[in-house]
Amino acid sequence: MLGHDPKAKHDHHDLTIPSACTSCGGDLELRLVPGGSHAYCISCKWLSRPRVTVRNGIMQVAQPLLAEA
């Protein structure tokens, strides 16, 4: 997603989740920021606002359906 400088102080974390796009199955770029998260699919360009929780050291990413056509 964006370049990472380990020496710089950031208020966000970026990571890639392979095959996590619910639209096409492509890799999902996830950015965690204070107060929320944003996701972007590299393959189909799908944008989402997933809910991210951490329980017992395991990160769970939920992408709820917001609308259906």
C-alpha cells in the first residue's frame, strides 16, 4: 500500500491479507488507524471499512454488508 519507514513514528499500521477480498478473492490492503480501519483490494479496487478486533492475540477482520443492489 504505502512505503514503510521503521524509524518514522506513525499513527497507523499497514498490512496485506492474502485472498481476503470478499468481492473477488484478491489481496486486501488494510490500514489500521486510531478509531477505525480502511481496506483496499489491489485486484478489483474495492474499498471497505472493515471492523477489526483483537481477542486473545488473534486479529479478526469483519467486512459487513452495508448495501445490496
